[in-house]
Amino acid sequence: MSEMITGTSLLTLGVEVAGAALSRLFEEAGAPIDTRLLHKTGALSACSLLSDWHRAIKQMKHSSSLRSGTPSALAEAKGLLQALNKTPLLSHVVERTQSDLMEQARQALRLAATTSASHHGINAAQSIEKAVDNAYQLLSDAQQKVVNQAVAESLEEMGYQVERHQSRQVTALWATKGAQGIAVVTDRDGSVQMDMCGFEGQKCRLERNFLLQKLQERGVQIKINGSTLHGRKEGGKLLTDALHIAKNNNGVTVAQAIAQIAQGNGKGQNLALKQRLNMQASIQQRGGY
């Protein structure tokens, strides 16, 4: 039998290799960090950092609403900055990679404090939100790169030949060892899909667990959200469709076909992605990009 699983990726700290993986996330995002600052971090992802910021904003809005009515543009911008300060790892990336936008925000806040014009507060909020969105994109791209590297190295260590294809949103890995195959798809917001074929009985789950163990040794923890033991040796729908496309279209590799299907089958949006889209809409309403 074979199975298909879906999940989300987290970069973890624990053993030395895990610490190196987490450190690489910040390096790839353009914001190297002293790993000693991560000693209390159990696991994190780009999405969890963004969600932490939104949670801090929500808490601050709730506190301010108890004291007054609708906050002014200045108060809202200050709240965004204070919430960012309560999310130190995200703040580190924002300050290191978006210094121009953050300086614009602080300059607007200084002007807003000395004049009654509300547009300075609006400009400050817009700059902060855009800086966070840019930093999140850097983090999610970095996370996808670190996770893909760990998956490819783990599969190769397990004796598989690995083929890779990267599209705009997802990266697909197609690993083969004799008649056995494993497809792994990651997207920019941390979701992971895996489909397997060519395994007898419960051997697919043993192989899956072995791969997850190898990933954890490299600092990548996959939190399984769902698992389907489809019982088809030829693979689940992701793999059967991809293999059919590759077989019937000259020049299309299996990895390309997997990426094409996975990108078209994206089901819903995770919380952090929804929050990011809401933030972009907020920037646009304020007259931003």
C-alpha cells in the first residue's frame, strides 16, 4: 500500500544540525542572527512569525478599545510598531532587510506627533505593513529553500535519485529508488504534500517515518495535518495524475507534472496567508502599492 499526507513545515532547534537549519533560515532571508538568541525557540516558521505579529496587534487593539473608542491613525500606527517589537524574531528580519521603509515609518510618526494631519499616521502604518509583508516574503522563500534542501538531502541519503522542479508558488521533488517513488511538494507558505507509490503493505509508512526522522535530524519538523492510506501501489491521485501527464506529454518531467497538479489543487489558505492578504488589502485601502 501507499499513502498521501499533507502537513506544514517548522524549523526546529534542538540538536546541532537543527540549530544550523534554523540559522540558515535567517541567513537566506538576508538577516543573519546569533543562534544564542534562539535558545528558547522550540519551533517556528515564516507563517508562525506573521501570526504572532497579528496576534499581538489584536491584543493591543483589544486593550486600547477598553480605554477609548476607535483609535486614531497615529495610535494605530504606534500599535503596529509596538506589536512588531513584541515579535522580536520577525522584527529582527524587518529591521535588517526593510530599514528604508521602517525609517519612513518612524519619520511619519514623528511628524504625526507634531501636527494634526492624519495622513502622517496613515503613511506610517502603510510603511510598517509593507515592511512586514516584504520581510514575510523573504522568510517564506528562505524557508522553502531550507526545507527543500533538507528533503532532497534526506532522500538522497536514503538511496533515492531526486529530480526537482520549482514553479512560481511550489517546489516539487520526485524521488525514485527502483520501483518505489516519493513525491514531496512544498509551497511558499509552509504547506507540504507527500504522495508515495510502489510500496507493499505498510512499508510506505515505515519509509515515511524514516524520512520524517531524517528531516528532524536536519532541523525540519513536519507536522502532519492529514494522512490517507489509499492502498494503491501506483500512488494516490497526485502521483497517478502526474505520472499520466508525464507519460503522455513529451518533454514534461514527473517533477514538473507534480508541481503543475499541486499548484492547481491548492485547497484553501492557511491562517497566515489569509492575514497577509488582508494586510495587503489594508495597504491598498490606505493608498499603498
